[in-house]
Amino acid sequence: MKRTLLIILSVMGAAAWTSVQAQLIDVNFIDDSINTAWGGGNAPAPAAMSGSAVIGSAGDVWNGLGGFAYSAPPLGATFTSGPLVNSLGVITPVTLTLSAPNGSYDANSVGWNNFSPFSWASLANEQASTGYSVSPYAVLMASCLVANSTTVNGTVTLSGLTPNGAYDLITYNASDANETGGRLSSFTVNGVTQTSTYDGATTTLINGVDYLVFAGVTADGAGNLTINFGNLGVSESDFNGFQLQGEIAVPEPSTFALVGAGMALLLSYQRRKALRA
């Protein structure tokens, strides 16, 4: 009986991800080490985005990722996620690891006389916490990873994708209204580099201003895809979040039925064992 159970459980594990379907994964970063460590304060508190951005639909679920570790607070952010959910809230096999050399930042910093135009109509509104939010992207554009190092860029790596699978990727970059001359945020994926310049005033989504599109990027043979961000000292790069669309594995209904049958069998065996004891 024990051997039978082990076989069933092994089959369940092998069949856990059996269907590959086109899906959308949405991620926004919510940590705020710079304001926390250096007294900027923030309003509103970071949260998970919801709904659509460049792509997607109303009610879409986002992964709001925070709780990062910092090697030299507020700098050196690192993080490894659990399984990410897709836009329908279904768990996927995709996970994320990140490294941001200059930590994380919330553009809504009440103590530093600046604000996010995506969140507030003015500095006075932000400081008085009135009128939030002025755009549907306020949460997405509130917090960001920061890379402003002269020696190392930041990275976000996705794992658990379809090996050699093709994806469309949208990266988002915007910070606060204190953007003298515009802030150049550079991203490199699959060896292709694009730079987006946020002007500190735009409150709508404009390609090349607060987001970039990487069409048809591919995961490697192990199912990994890395996003590099930063300019190595030329300008601070901000990375607020991203959307990834393509083929991702999901559990089929038959898998759930198999799991349920296996658990029922296991409980029945444990019950009989207890009665014999």
C-alpha cells in the first residue's frame, strides 16, 4: 500500500503543470527603502496595482512585490518571490529574483517636497493627502527599484517560463516630479537596450516616456528571462513594474482531480492505519 501511495504521489508531482496557455503576468514593486531610511515618508502606502495598464483588462490581478532584503540599508535590495499569479489570480510556476543596487523608492515622499504626478495633482494635494489618485496608474507608478551605480546594474530574472518560449514584455519607469532634464531609465533584454525618458510631468502611459515594449523576447533553454536595468552612473534608472504576456504552464482541471483522488486515498490509508493501532 505504501508503495502504491508513493507511485500516486510521484505521478501527481510529474503532472502538476500539464497545460501551456497564453497568459499575462503583471508585477509592480512596492518597497520603499530610501524614504524609510532617510526620512522622506510616503503617502499613500505602497500596494498592489490592479486592472489594466498598456495591456490587460479591468479587474486584472497584479503581484505587488515587497519585503526585500537590503545588504546596506537602504541600498542593495535583493528578493526571491514565490510562485507568481497570472492576471486571473491563478498560480503559475513562474518565480522572480531581483537585485537593485540602490534600493527602492516611493515617489510619494511627503517630507522631501516632491510628489508623483501619477498619484497627485500637486505637491499641496500630496502633502495634505487630498485628491488621490489622479490616474489609474497611481499604484503602479508610486514605487520603484533604483539603479544608480557606477559599477553594477540592477537585474530582474524570471524563472519557470517555457524553455525558449517567446514573450512580449512591457517595462514601466516613472518617479517623481523632481526630474530635472528628464530621467533616463535604460533596460536591456536579450541583448537589446532601450531607454525611456520620464519628464516628471506626464500622467498617461506613453511609449518611450514611462514605458517600453520588448516584443518577442525569448526565455533561455532553462526557462529563464533576465531584465537588466541601469545606466552605470549616467542617470538613475527607475523600474516600477512590468507586464509579461506569452505561453505559461497552468494546472489543468484533471490535475486537480488527480490531486484530490490522491489525497482521499492517503487519508483513507491513514484512517485504517489508526484503527489497526
